[in-house]
Amino acid sequence: QVQLVESGGRLVQAGGSLTLSCAASGRSLSSHAMAWFRLAPGKEREFVAAISWNGDTTRYADSVKGRFTFSRDNAKNTVYLRMNSLKPEDTADYYCAAGLVDSYSDYVRPFKYVVWGQGTQVTVSS
């Protein structure tokens, strides 16, 4: 049984940076696309970023484009979300997800991802 464990979330000031990690255990996810979604209080779950199984393709929400970078290390079975220039509106619980997603248009669809982590909390203070 594969599990995803996120880490790296914490309180940070606006303008600061964080790197979230998501480590998979149980089996390799090197053939899976990976994604980050976030859930803020009072809001719906929001797509943040996705990366193809080999890292060649990434997709970002407009709200984070140019500030966040998604990368993966298949040898370590881990993905990373580097978040720069953080804003208070980035405050949310961030969830890592894995799925056999091979269509660019499907990257943003949460139902395409079959394995989810428990989330890590990011708080950006103004």
C-alpha cells in the first residue's frame, strides 16, 4: 500500500519562501504524475501544480505561476514544491497526490489522483 507524506509546512512571513516535500513509501511512484492541491478555510480545494511522471511537463495554477516550482526525484520517490514570494492568500493546507494522469488537461482534476497525503499546513503572515 503506497502512502504519501507531506512535510515542510510552517508559518512564514509574506515574501518568504518554503519548500514542501512529499515522500512516497510502499512502492515507487515513478510512473505516476504528481500534484499539489490546497484547501484554505472557507474555500474549495484548489489545484496548485502538477508534474508528469518523468518531470518533463509541469502545470501551474495562474495564482502561483512564476512563484512556485514543482520538481521530482524519482530515485528518492519524492517530489518538491518550492514556493517563493509567498502571499497571505497562499495560506492553506497543502496536499500531495499521485495518479496515472497523462493528459495535460487532466492535471487539474482531483478525481484523477488515486493516492493522497494527509496534508501540511502553510501559513503566510502579512
